[in-house]
Amino acid sequence: MALKIDKEALAAARENCFDRIANFEPKPGYCNLTWDEMLCWDAAVAGSVAKQTCPPYVEDISRTGLAFRDCGEDGIWMHPDPETNITTGWTNYTDCFKEDPAFASIKHDLTRIELMSNIGYGISLVSLVIAVLIMCLSRRLHCKSNSLHINLFIAFIIRAVVSLLKDVLFVAGLGLQKDVIKVSHDKWVFSEEGLHWECKLIVAVFMYAVAASMMWIFMEGLYLHMLVYKTLFTERTGIRMYVVIGWLSPFLYIIPWIFVRVFVDNTLCWNTDDLGYIWIIRSPIILTIIVRFLDWLDMIREGSWASLDPSRTIFSLV
């Protein structure tokens, strides 16, 4: 699960704790006052278990749970789980991640939805690959419109492959194995260390695949529009213009989105968006859908008029 942290509050708590540590005088038979990268722990009697409420500046964790820390008999803080190597401190935060029944039910439903999505992508991938092979191997199917269909199918193949790859490689939806830290048997947090460029690249490629697949739907509609309204022009020209626009135009909004994520909101693996920067990509996609829908309505209108007036050229094409 991805933890949303109020970094300003965390920094303030850290600064306050270090100020206290600077003025702290160690006492025999006590574990020292310490900071575990999340909470400040007061000095505790040797052989006791210190506890306090979960950090208030971390969202999506229990507000009633407690964090525990063992003070050894020798006055040294003990690790609660010697089998793990957690760099964020020797604190047991398990109780902070307990789930209520309602959330557990929602999580189960989301898991089923994700499974259904992956099955759908898998079926789509196999079907599209077969369709592309048939169109490429059959000479009778070689024509301009089918060439555009092949590009559309390839765009959706890339989208399916990257989506399945992302789900397989990402741990708990956060990032690659190297990008996360295990805090319990089924809980993970995102590591703040490292550039994490590999997982960010996968997410960026997935965003491009989504944008390209939607753009190729628009290109199919554009070709149909030109075939209806500019028949002679379409017959005389090739499909190079459609190929260039279909594959390169998504970069017009993918690249700005990447720059924004790098310099403004460079959080996690770019797979969360609390500030709405996804609209840099989503807005052009929605615009192409609206334009295509309006053009489709216009073609239906023209077709209706042509059915009443046989002299209109569109009638012969419909």
C-alpha cells in the first residue's frame, strides 16, 4: 500500500526530536531518546515495551492502533523481528496497518477487478496478435484501411503488454522490488532512497501506450471522414500522414507530463496523482473522443440527408 505522508509535519517532528536529543542526557538503565525516521521515542526503562499512537501525519493508517518498541535489559533498543532488515527503525508498526472489515471487503473487490482486467488484457492480446498475423500474411487483405487497422491493433498490443508487465513486476502496486520496503508480511512502503527511474519509465511507457491507442481510434475516424468527404484525395494519397500523426502526436502531451512529474511532482513511481497532473494526458484524449463523436453524428446526419437526395455523393459511399 502507498503511504501518503505530510512531509512538512514529518520534517517538523524530526527537527523537534533532534533538538530534544541534542539536550538529552543518557541515564543508566534506560534506552536513549531516539528518532526512528517516523516517530520520536522518549527514554524508556530497560526491559520495558514503549508504545505510542501511530504517526498522525501519515494517512491511510489506523488512528486507533499503536506502535511498539522494545527496550532491552541492557538499555539498548531491540529489533522486534530479527529476520527482517528494516532501515526505517526498530519499531513495530504492525498495529498501525490493521484493516477494518469494510476496507478489507473493498480490497477484496479491487483484487477481483484487477484479475478481471488482466484476463481481459490477456484475451485482447492473443486476439490482436492473431488478427495482425492474418492481415500481414494474407495478401488479399493488403490495403490502406487494413494497414491502419494493423497500426491500431499494434497500439493496443503494446498497451496490453505494458499493462500486464506492470502488474507482474510491481509489488503491491507501488513499484519494483528494489523500490519498496517490507514492513510486515503483507504491507509495503515506498523507499525514499534512489532515483527509481526504471519503474517511472514503465509507467511513462504505459501512459504513452494508452494515449497512442486512443489516438489511433481517432486516426481510424479521421481516415473514414476523409474517405467520405475527400474521396479522391484519400484514394490518391497514402497513409503515411496517419501513421506519423498516430504514433508521434501523443508525445505532444506525454513529454510535458513527464517534465511536470520530474520537476514538480516527482513522487513514488508516478503511479499516483494527488495534484491532478494526469489531466495533461487525459484532456487531449477526451478532446479526441468528443471530436470523433461529433464527426460521427455529422456523418449520420449527412447520410440521412443523402438518403432523401440520391444526388448527394455521400449516399453512394454509404
